[in-house]
Amino acid sequence: MARQMVMVGFLQAQNCTNLPMSWRHPESRLDFMSAAYYQEIGRVLERGKFHLGFFDDRLALPDRYGADHTHAVEHGIRCVKLDPVAVLMAMGMATTRLGLGATCSTTYYEPFHVARQFATVDHLTGGRAAWNVVTSLNEGEAFNMGRTAVLEHDLRYDRADEFMEVVLGHWQSWDADALILDRESGRFADGAKLRRLDHKGEFFTSRGPFTVPRTPQGHPVIIQAGQSGRGRRFAGRWAEVIFAAARTVEAGQMQYRTIKDAAAACGRNPDHLSICTLATTVVAATKAEAEDKMAAIEKLPLEIDALSLLSEALDFDFAKKAMDEAFSDAELAGISGMQTMRDGVVRASGKTNPTVRDFIHFSGRARPHGAMVGGPKEVADRLEELFTAGACDGFVVAATHVPGGYIDFVDHVVPELQRRGLYHLDYVGPTLRENLGLPVP
């Protein structure tokens, strides 16, 4: 069968999408603390045959800017953050085939807890669970979780490597045929088919035995989004779905080869890893209608949105600098958050020492930067270009507002991609692995 796109919905268990201005959109639903809100999104994505709905997460609201949270609350800048796993279950009860992914940090949780939580979700959803592995990157998260500082970048990934070893060790400790459930003989399970892990490492000790039998798809699918060199090595070793952000075909191709090569170097089959790049879309029945929608959307972002999210992402207080004040070499070197974002702004601006205004403009933070705007043909053309050029295996679709952004994509773009043979007509089976074409581990 011809290669086809993987499609992921980029979700937030909060008061807005990944764009903080989205709640201001006149068509956005505001009942974001209700199960019905997330269940409608799930039904829309499943109608569009999306492989996966994935919840991003942070363990703190944005309070790095000005060392205060008031601005985030006043302007609705990602200030409500529900537990994504609980939200995931509400969505799972309203769908039957859509994959369900949530973020959980390796820096602030214990491996046994994460292993049990996601194995449980996998059982209760019939094999549709996915875990997005993050290492957490800002001070607010550290403070909320009882730490005094953020772990150094590479050390976070060293810890995450061992975290993965423990989680996978627990997931693999039950044989697939361990359960017997024979009332007549009185045998519940074969005790020889469950092994204790007895892990003792640099960061973790975890004995076992694990308390959740093997799940319907072997174990939940592993998602990762690391973009730094160390992050890509981590993704190459562990991830089965990788989130990327490629603004050009050439950048996507380079990133694609780097990650696939990293997987091959770890002895993995690169075909068992789907790289999905971010696609913010503004779609309508015609290009002219879509451009009108985009014009209205572009009026919604505020300058404070970008300053707040830049402070959070880069772990640097942008309130300390004037808009046209350049960052010093020491300040740039001291950024401990998303270093790929910092490096991208330096490259795009052409300045060794960009200003605050440069960071707002060239990062595109908090704005629908680089959005694909058009009718079905224009948006499908762009997706097809990236996909067929080998820049990605699929897309992480970000909505400018909810649920309308997803409805527009499903109604207009999905049928066009299906007509071109680039996207499946229906789900292959009941589990996420089957629908992604991944082997059972």
C-alpha cells in the first residue's frame, strides 16, 4: 500500500489551544472545564480519522514574566491546566478508535506511577493509549513540584533514559498469556509469567512486581518532542511518534534524516517511527474565505501573550529588558529552556544578539506563525509537499480555536487528502499501534 499520512490533533487541557488568544475567538467554546468540551473535540477528530489526539502539558501556569502570575490570569494565557490523563479518559469514553495521548514528566514523577497510569488507560480504552515523554524545562514547574531549580538540560535526558528503562521494564514484566482466569481450577494466572524488575540505577530504584497485566497493544505508544541534539538522540532511542516543527522542506528533510539515523544507530527500524511536523491551519471552502478568517484571527493576539510564553519557554524573564534591547552573550548562553527556539531566533534574525522584539517576531510565539491558510486545495498542496519530499511522516494539527479549527480541517482538508490517496479512508483496527502500523512490542 502507498505511504499515507499520520494525523495528530494537538490538544490542551486548558482554557485555550496552544495559542493563548484562542479563547478570545468569538466561535471558541468556553466550557473548557467540562467533559462535553473534550468529548466533542474527540468526536470531531475521530470523524476525520485522526490517528491520535494528544494533550500537551506544563506543571505550572506562565509566571516567569515579571516573576508574577497576574498577567497570565488577567489575559487567559494558559492559566487553567487540568490533569490531561483524567481529561483523556473523558475523551476516551466518547470515542472508539481515536488514539489518546497525554504528557507526563520524567523529571517530576516516578516510573512505577507513570507505568501503572498509562497501562491502565490502555486497558480501559481497548489499546488506544500513548504517553508523551517530556523532561520539563522551566522554573515554575520545579517550584510546584518541590524543587529549588530546574535540572541541567542534558542531565534531564540522562534521567529520562533510565526512567524509560524502568517503565518499559515494568510494562514487559507480564507475559501476554499470563492470565488464566479459570474458576474451576482456581488458577487466576501463571505466577511464572510475571517477573520482578529489581531495578537499581543512578536515578531510580524500583522493585516490582508490576500490578497491571500486559495491555491490549503490548504497551502504550511512546511520543516524544525533543528538538535539541540530546533530545533527538533520546527520541531516536525510544520514541514511536515524534513531534517536530519544520518551517521549510529543507529544514524538515534535515531533521527527518537526523532522527531516523539516530533510530537506526540504536538498532531500531526507522520505519517504526513516525515524525509528525506542526501544522497550524486556517481553512475554509475557498481561499478567499480562509484569508478573511485569518485576518480576523490576527487581530486577537496581544504582545503580552508572546512575552509571557517566551519567558516560560526560555526560562528567562523578558520583563527585565526593553523591547529593543539586545540580549548579551551571557544572557543567551544562560537560557536553560528551549534552546532550539533561541538558536532559531538567532538564525532567522541574522543577529548574534537579537532584541526582545526580534524574539517576538522571529519565534512566532503565541501567534499563528507560519499558518497554512487557504481552501482545501491550497492547504492539501502544502501538506502533500512536505510529506512527499520526505520532510515528515504526518502532521500535528494545531487549531486556532476550538472546536471550529478542527471541524474546518476535517470538513475541508481530510476529504481532499483522501481523494489524493495520501490519507486513509478508515481505521485499520481497534488499537493505536494497528492504526499507526507499529509492531506489537
